Amino acid sequence: MLSVPDQVLLIVVGTTALALILFFIFSLWDQIRAAVLNEAPFVSAPEEAIDDIVAALDPQVGDAVYDLGCGDGIVLRALHAANPKARYIGIEKGMIPFVTAKWRCKHLPRRAVKIRRDDFFETDLCPANKVYVYLYAHVLDMLLPKFKRELPKGAIVVSLDYQFSDRKPDKVITLDHRGGARGRRLSVYRF
Ligand SMILES: C[S@@+](CC[C@H](N)C(=O)[O-])C[C@H]1O[C@@H](n2cnc3c(N)ncnc32)[C@H](O)[C@@H]1O
């Protein structure tokens, strides 16, 4: 018969192991699903690019800034820190990035930063006047008709690294930090 401290230890170790296994399974599932469906996988924007992303979006009072596929919410947190008076909405389909984003943004007011577990193809974008995306070009192409249909006139889309195949950006910002191959440019589109 195990002593009470041993039983407690066993429960703690067992629960931690189970949590780690579930985390691993869900992460793997997110990545496999993204690969099979040819979707953008969960990869955070590089730290070095964050200030430039915030500067390009330039959040102002009254803005509704959407991060489509918000990952772990790194950009939403930086945007909120830059201007807590705008509204930020993160849409994320993957279970692990969604839970991580919720956890990392838990100290931020819900009225300012909302994270929704949703498919961005199903999300109403009419309220957005600024959109940030870090998604493959073919996913951007699939989103383009939705952007044209739903975004209000004058809304901007800021895309990290990838561009639409058939639409020229209004502005390209080259990021000259010394990171790796990711986070090299921002393309700004006005709708
Ligand atoms: C490359 S990550 C970008 C994360 C974050 N925007 C950033 O810049 O750090 C792309 C994210 O989009 C999410 N995603 C892909 N397809 C999606 C969809 N249809 N609806 C919602 N999220 C999606 C993925 O789960 C992933 O977390």
C-alpha cells in the first residue's frame, strides 16, 4: 500500500504526463491537419518582425484589427501594448495555438482583445478595418474574394512574407533585421 505522500506524487506525475501526452497529440493533429489540408501551419511571426508589423498596422482608437490565424497571439499582445484603446480580434482554428493564445492573453481585457476558435473562411469580416495575416500565398488567394466582398472601403490588409498572386500590394516594407528566412517583408493592400 502506498503512503499518502507517494499517492499524491503519483497523481501529480500521472496528471502531468497525461497533460503532456494530450498536448503532444493535439499539436501533432494540428500540424497533420494543416499539412493534409494544405493550410498554413502554426508558426509564430519572428520576434524581430513584431515592431514592424505593429507599425504597419498603426492601431488607432476605434480600429477593429483582425489577426486571421492568430497562432499564440504574439501579434495581438504587441498591438494591444501599442494601443490598448483599439479592438483586436484573433481567429484561430488550431486547438493548441488557440488555447495558448487564450492563456497568453488572459491578463488583457476581453473587450479589447478577443480570441475566437473559428475558421476564418467562416468569419464575418465586415467589422474589420485592419487585417493582419501570416498565411501561405494560396490561402491568401482563397481569402481574396472574401476580402473584396466583406471588408469596408479603405480597409487595409497587412501580410507578412506572402502576397496575393494576382494583386499588387500598395506598399511593400522590407524588414532588414538579421533573423532567418522568415519575416523578411510586409505587403500592405488597401481595399
Ligand atoms: C503561420 S501561423 C501565424 C500565426 C500568427 N498570425 C503570427 O503571425 O504569429 C498561421 C495560423 O493560422 C491558423 N489557421 C490556418 N488556417 C486557418 C483557418 N482556416 N481558420 C483559422 N485559423 C487558421 C493556423 O492554425 C496557424 O496558427
